[in-house]
Amino acid sequence: MISVQDIGELRFDFSNTNEVLACRTDRRPCCKTQPNRFGDWTYNNGTIIGTRGSSGIDYFRSRDDNQMIYLSLRSSATNPPTGEFCCVIQYYKNVTQLACIELGKCLY
């Protein structure tokens, strides 16, 4: 389990990628290059997590050109949801790469 308190908010310049959750794929091209925008993070109920510009959410997803999909926790989040979160990357029509982690709250 990873503590929610250990997740930061990704900066616009991607200079703090060690502070957020990262999912990497071997798929080339991937994540941010048009028209290949693959890779999402999902909540434990399967709902896709929105981007930085989405309002009213505690987490957001970012992609870069280096085959990475990041999950960030907004610094303004007060009670973020916990549970299983998954990085999902569509490879082909019926083939998906999936990596899941458990986010929880520490009691310290």
C-alpha cells in the first residue's frame, strides 16, 4: 500500500516526477504525441481520472512524451479517495496493459 500523503502535485514543467505516481509503457509512440494519446489512471470504480484542468477532483492525470502517465494529488485536496487505482494503456483494439496500486491513509 502507498500512503496518499506521499503523493505530490506534478508541476507544469514536470520537474518533480519523483513526487507523483508514474506508470511507464513500452508502447511507442504513446502518451502525448498526436494522434496517439494513450494511457489513463482510473479510480477504484473504473472511472477515468481527469486532467489538471478538470475541476472538482482531488487527483489528476498527466502524460509526457517519454511514455509516462502520472497520477498527482492536488495540494488543495482535503479528503482524497483511497483504494485501488489503475494505470490503463490500450495497446490494440482488445489488448490492454494494466498496473494497479492500493492507496491508503496512514494514521501517523
